[in-house]
Amino acid sequence: MTLLRVENVSKHFGSLVAVNNISMTVEPGELRAIIGPNGAGKTTFFNLITGFFTPTSGRIVFDGQDVTQLLPARRVWCGMARTFQVTEIFPELTVRENLRIPVEVASGLRLRAWLSQADDVKIRERVAELLAMGSLTDKAERPVGELSHGDQRATEIMMALALKPRLLLLDEPTAGMGDQETYDITQLIRRLHKDGKLTIVLIEHDMRVVFHLADRIMVLDQGSFLAEGTPPEIAANKAVQTAYLGQAA
């Protein structure tokens, strides 16, 4: 069964059409990239999928359920999680504390005044697993605000993963990074996809990352669908070269 189906979705802000009649399907286990020039509507499209905006028209179906009107928190419980362009972390807390919060939420234990020893052990084990998966174990006791941008982003991604999503949406995961940090985050995403069998949709400007990771790519331009295909198909697409790269080969 298709995991995510976006059907003819549009979003208007007054007279501005930010997203215009876009459809997309994502299959289980797929890694899909969404690219396009600045202002193409990529983040607005993400906000529609994750419930931060309600579509002006169209609908969104996740795992067979119409989630078009569901609030973001309800979509998380359905199995979606996302990261943001600006890294969303608790900078004054340690990496371990940042991860423990969503682990407790995912375990249904966040509002309990106390935890049993067995519950506490399970939470600690899950946090340790996430630390290792994100290559953050040696930084576990450091405040996240002291870490590099790449490590902060890795922490945010692992916080999203702590919610046990079936679909992970990453909004520009390598933005503002140098070559080594970009490589490290790219490798983390690859591990989550290949080893963790996680379905991922990402927005990304770095074409090295997109063409290295994506199974399929969708291109937006000025709020509208422009093209879709495999990395080689998109690289050879004349309309993409003109609209996105500024020239046709």
C-alpha cells in the first residue's frame, strides 16, 4: 500500500498561490527528494503534509487514512515526524536530555509523575540506541547549544526518529554546513534509509546530497509541479536545467 498520497493539493494565501495543484505518492521504503528554486513552495508543501497548514483544496492520505484536517500532533501519532529549516532543539539541555523527551513521549510516559524502574531502563536503553545511531554517544552529556551545527542537526534528526515514525520528513538537513558536516549528515540519512528501512522525504538544495541519496526526485517551480523522475532523468531534463539551474545544457 502507498504510504503517502497527496492529491491535487493547493494552498492560497489571499491572492498568492503558494502551492498549485500538486500531487505526489511515496511508497514504503522510498527516499524521495523535493527540489526547486527559492520560493518554489517546497516548505509550504511540507507544512501541508505535516498539518501546519490546511490545504485550500485537495487532500492528503497517509497509510490509507485521510489526514487532511488532522493537527500536526495527531499526524505524529499516525506515524509522521519532521525536522525544520531552522534546527529545533533545546540548546540548554544535554544531547541525552533532548533525546529522552521524545522517547518518553513515544512511550506514552511523558505526563507521569514517576517512572517504574523497568520503564526507566527501557527509556535509557532507547536513548542509548539513538545516541549510537546518530554517532552522538561521546557528546551525550554536553549541552546541545555547545555543539557544531552538524551535531545539532543530527540531534534533531534523532529526536524525530525517537517518535518511531514510518515517514520522516527532513527540511534542508544539510543547510549551512561545510563539506565534512554535509557528508556526515548524508551518511546518517543513508543509514536510516538503508539499515533502518525508513521511508524519507527531504527538501534539499545541495544537489550532491540529492543525487547521492534519492530514489526519485520531484521538482517544483513557482508553486507548481515541474518534473519528477529518477536522478538521471532529472539531471537530463531540459525544463529542470532551465528553471532550476538557470540554463539548458
